[in-house]
Amino acid sequence: MTPAQRLRMVALAIILTWGWKRALIAMAAGALSVLALSPFNAWPVLFLTFPVLVWLIDGAGGGRFGGVPAAALTGYWFGLGYFVPGLYWIGYAFFVDAQTFAWLTPFAVLGLPAYLAIYTAIGFGLARLLWTKDGGRILALAASLTVAEWLRGHALTGFPWNAFGYALSEPLPLAQTASLIGLWGMTFLTVAIFASPAVLIDRTADRKMPWRVPVAAIALLIVMGIFGAIRLSLHPTTMAAGAKLRLMQPNLQQDAKFNYSAKAEVMKKYLALSDRASGPQSTGVRDATILIWPESAFPFFLTREADAMAQIADLLPKGTVLITGSVRAPDLPPGTRITRAYNSIYVIDHDGSVLSVYDKLHLVPFGEFLPYQDLMEKLGFEQLTRVQGGFIPGTLRHALPVPSAPSALPLICYEAIFPGDVAGREERPGWIVNLTNDGWFGISTGPHQHMEQARMRAIELGLPLVRSANTGISAVVDPVGRVVASLGLGIEGVLDSGLPTAIPPTVYARVGDIPAAILVALAVILAVRKRVARRLP
């Protein structure tokens, strides 16, 4: 028996599978597909798992209503298999305050994937509507899953974590295509390329195996790699004159960050660590012009604690500023009880004055606010941060002016996973500053995934990324995605680096998701034409 015959036998077995066996195959394909993501980056595994999706949808055609419900159910099982191992680390957050939230862990670890899998079900169902009997069905699947992933990234505030396009974030030359088509275009190409071997079981009129489709997919991967290598060679890392960064990674226990009684301990650690010598020639914080602390750094309202502001002023030498996360109290009359707050970034000068502030726009559902907040609180629920009433969302994303450096695009925590979250097309910043607190998720794959997704924003926009995380991964990334310097997960320390300079705006920075929309539209038009032509006499 030839390899081609063996492949066809395996494919036919999958196509003809039904019931619980079909569900298990779909879930197994989803679980294995997670290996394509950080920190594993074993993206060739998708050449095995994505063809299975095509064969499962092929087999759905024997069901009712053209196989659309059967295909959607198959997509749901695939999504569940993909999101449970991909997002298991969310469970860590519920053990920060275990007495209050630990009982919710199974609901979070299974409930969120169960919701997100609805979108893959939509993608599979839509693909079945566009399905053809030839290689065109690969493009139908790519277009449909791209639409479904885009919906996942936008509906109900959106959660595009681990979108399929991130499978091509490594190796770095392949990731450069994101500068042209963004995450959603990368999602389209990921599905189309890795699903292409499925057509090897097809028979053409002349009884030959249709090898042209997978060969074209491999050729596209090679072209992407060549384009990326050329782009990397054209943009070596250069540093901004006069800007010296120092990132402080305290590796602070998560419960201390929400405990006011730990105020003195937190400040003492931050001040001592920030001024720590990083080498024989280091003079501590005096080496830096910009000191950066992570998200929500303090268990108190920073600007309302005069002693803390005075300590910061004493720490900073003249000519050095601090960029730090902190909760911020709203502007209320004196004596008013504070029940809600902003999650903010401050830029603080050496004399303790606040130069600029940014308030987080994209809040985390169930982490920073509850849907139907008042009703949920009356029923006894509260979000993980335990801020009564939930955090207040900001109103405008704006660049932060920073002395001795270009203005910075501020992104707090998971705001960095949303492609297109920029400061406006007319206000191009010089770099991205991403303050985050991945301490919620322990030593797991979550912080690695978060770092990889933040790095993709740098590649898309052609802007350097400076990322300060409480427990890691803190890093300085140049505008084409090279990691210039980093502090690993679970490490306490400081990271000194220059500030990479930006490159001219990328195609994606100029036109956004238009190229990805064109790819999807062309694929849909092709699939519809083939289906119409098949029905004509």
C-alpha cells in the first residue's frame, strides 16, 4: 500500500466517523493545535490537525440541512479542545483569594472555553455553507474561521486570545507578514496553509492526486520567510538618543498587591530594587532616564499617599521620570466615599509631579468589572479585583508625552492583545509601553502567550514595545519583533536597555484590516461562484 493510499484510508475513516468518536477526534485535533502557540511554537503540528478539520466537515455533508448543524457541532468540539488546554492557566487567578473564589475555578476553566467554542462552531457552520468538493473548500474554511475569530475578538468586549494567526508568530521571519495584513490576515493564511494537505485525498478528472494545493501552500510559507528575512535585514535595531530604560520586575506575590497593610513593604521593595546595581559599572537608577514599574503596582491610591510620592521623588534623580501603573481615584468632592476607580498609568517627574495620566479603556470582564454589575453584586458576585462597582473605563486612548523620549502608546495588561488598538492614525507614537500584571497566572503558559501577542503589536505597527510585568515576562522589543532584552518569568530584578527607534508606518498601520478583509471577500466570492456553477445545468 502506497503512502497516498494510507492517507486516503485514514481520511475516509475520519470522514465516516460519527457520534462520540467524531467529537473525540475534533477535541483531540483542537488540543494538539495548542502546541503551535507559545511557548511551544511547534507550528508544523497544524499540518496534521487542520486537515482533520477539513475531513470532518466533508463528513458532515451526510447530515440534515446540508450538514451545517453537524459541521457546527464538530467546530464546537474542536474549539473546546483548543481553548481548555490553551486557557487552563486562568484557573490560577481564582486561587489568589482562594477562600473567596476557588470554588469558581471549574466554571472558569471550562466555562470560558465553552463560550469561546461557540465562535469556532459558527466558523465551521459557515464553512459548510460555502463548501465545495475541490481545493476551494480550503479557502472557504480559511475565510469562515477568520470571520469567526474576528467576531470572537469583538463581540461582548472581545477576547481574541490565542487567535489562530499567532501560530505564525515564530519563527520571526514568518511573523513579518503581520506588518502587511495584521492578525486577521495571518489567521486566514494560517488556516489556508495548514489545512491544504487535506486535498491530497481528492481525485481529479485525470485520476491524479491534486498535489498543487499543498505545494502552493509550502511555496507561500517560503515567500513569507523570504519577505520576513529581507524586512529584518532592512531594519536593524537602532536606539533613540538620550533614552535609557530601566524596567523593574518585583515578582511580588499577588495578594500583597491588594493588601493595604503591605504598603510599606511594597514601597520598600520597589525603591530598593529600582536602585539596585545591575553590573560592575552600574550606578542604579541614576543610569536611567525612564524608570518603568508594572501595572497596578500599589495596594493604595498612589497620588493620595503623600509619603509614597515623596519617596518616589527622593528616588528619581533629576532628568529621570517614572512610568508606573496604579489605581486612580476619580475626581470627587473632598470627603466623598470612593467606591470605584480607574486602572491607570502615571508619568511622574523627578520632583513628584504628575506629568500625564492614561486610564485603561478595555477592561477585563469578571476581572475588572461584571456584566450587569449592579445586578450581579446584589446576587453576591464580585470580580477578581474586588473593587466594588467595578473599575471605571477610560474615555480616550492617547499618546503619553515622555521627557527625553518620543511619546508612548499606553496599553495596560490585555489591551495589548487587541490588534488595531492604536492612538489614532494621525497621532503616531514613537513606542508602545505595555504595563501588565501576569502574576495572576503563576508559572504557566499564559504569560508566554501574553508576551507573544504583545510582540505581534510591535510587528504590526512598526513600533518598539517596552513591556513591564510584575512577575514577567518583561522585555524590550524592537519594531520588527526582535527581543532586545528580557527578564524571564518568575524572576526578581531590573532590566536596563536603550529604547529602540520606530520605523516608518507599516501597511497595517496605514490601512488596518482592509487587506485581511479583501482576502476573506475574495475567498467567499470564489466559493460562492463554485457552488453556483455546480448547480447550473
